[in-house]
Amino acid sequence: MNNDLRPTRGRFAPSPSGAMHLGNIWTALLAWLDVRQQGGAFVLRIEDLDPDRSRPQWTAQLLDDLRWLGLDWDEGPDIGGPYAPYEQDRRRGRYAEALDRLAAQDLIYACYCTRAEVRAAASAPHGAEQREHCPNSCWLLSTTERQSREAAGRRPCLRVRMPDDIAPIQFADLCRGVISENLAQAAGDFVIRRADGVHAYQLAVVVDDGDMAISQVIRGADLLDSTARQIWLHRVLGYTPPTFGHVPLLIDPEGHRLSKRQASLAVAALRTAGKRPAEIIGRLAFWAGLVPKPEAVLPHDLIGTLDLSRLSREPIVVDPGELG
Ligand code: GLU
């Protein structure tokens, strides 16, 4: 159930950096079902933020794959909607405005440290921790010192200045229950815009979910670690954070996450091999425990069967050979 009092709005936000594979459509199916069960609006957003990794042909392919599988959307890059545009590449102006809002609150600073300096600091014995930080205290630099670095050709990334005394971020995950995270320890001064000027995923996803009035985010458990950062960003940017649900990842018997590397599990490859949408959806529904047997079923037939709180909290081991 969605605890948010706003109209239900969910989304699927794939990155067009390769062919969609079973792991992607697993998340898409569960996010779609959760919204459809509540009569909400389903948004398709293309996360083509990183120009080095995104390709338009993958966007075209993923739209086609989703349609073929019977997963539809109410707003998206092809049909528009009240919160257009639905491609991150066309929303960079919104991210720049959000950075201005963070700068006005003194929550970000330019960091001139090189990657090697940041890595060396993180691997020093006393600094062996996950959180990111700027080893040279760049937040203390004067304007003149910053200018001289820039004149010497150094391009800074922008980091959040995470207050040391920040209260723990608590949230009730729809799949995993209550989670609490100390952001100063877990995330530190994370990067919000890369040195090459590309806005970080953490910023873009929050601005998009906030702007698009997304009330619930159902996505893979690999993004659980990002959630506290995103809730904090929602708050400081003046948005209402959505409710989150992190569904288990699909892994193969060797313990590897199903990924774009396993070409035979790409939706396009399964199509070419003669699989039918109902066969693929039936298998995913079986892995999710929505049906007792892996029988042919279409997404619409599954509406009403999903209870996020009953999904496994552990990764689900699947034999890709069952389909591939
Ligand atoms: N674009 C991300 C991905 O494809 C998903 C981000 C999200 O759902 O928050 O993994």
C-alpha cells in the first residue's frame, strides 16, 4: 500500500545504455503492477543523463520491448504528459536550477581534488570507510584560491556539504520495513555534479521524481543505498519525498546479478528466439511468487496479485536457462 496521501503516481526509469534484459523488466513489471493495482498513473522516464553511456537506439528498443510485453504507460517520451519532457537529457535546466537552490542554502561546494587524491584518502587506514569526502577541505577555499585553480585548468566537481550532526534519515520501505541511515557516515560529501559538468544521478532522479509528483518509487534493491541521500535531497529542495519499495534483485546460480552482459537474456534476444510475452511474464510472475506455476500470463491478468511486503528480502536465484 502507498502511505502517501497524494494521487498514486509511479514510474519506471530505465537508463538506455544497453538492451533491456530480464532484470530490467522484472522491476518494470513490479512497478507497473503496483501502480495499476492502485489505479494510479504510470510514468516512463528515460534516464539518459550520462552522454557517454546513453544511446537513442536503446531508448527506441526499450519502448518497443515494453509495449511488446504489454506494459503500458500514461506519460512518457513518446506520448508526452503534464510533466514533459520525460528524458533527462532534455531536463538539464531543471537540474541546474536545483543546484542554485542548494547553493543558496550553502549546501554544496566546488571540490578541486583529483580522483587519485580522493582515492588515496579513502584507502588510508584511518579513512577506510564508504563515505565520500574531499581530502583537501576545498569548502574552505577563498574565491581567489578557487579562481587560481580554475585558471590553472582544474575543473571542480560539486559536492554536497553534509552536516556532521545531521539527524538519521528514517523511512519505511514497502518491501523491507523501517530503515534508518546516518548520512554523514554513510554518504558523506557525495558528488552532485561531475567535473565534466554532468549532473549526478542522485540529483537528477530527485528533481525528476519531485517535479513529476511521483508518490511511490518501486525499483531494484541495488538502489537502497541511495535512498537516504535522495530523501534528504527531496527535503532540502522542497519536495515531498515519495514512498520507496526496493524489490529483490534476480541473480544467477553463481550469485551474479542478471545483467546486460548476458546477451541471451535481453528481451530482444528472447523475442528473436521465439518466446512469447506471456511466457516471459509468466516466468517473472512465478519468480515473484505471484502465481504457483510458471504458466503463460499477461501483465493485466496479474493486477491484484502483488503484495510488496511479501516479496523476498534476499536476492532471488533464478536459472536463466529456464527461459534463455
Ligand atoms: N536509471 C536507473 C537504472 O536504470 C534507475 C533509477 C531509479 O529507479 O531510481 O538503474
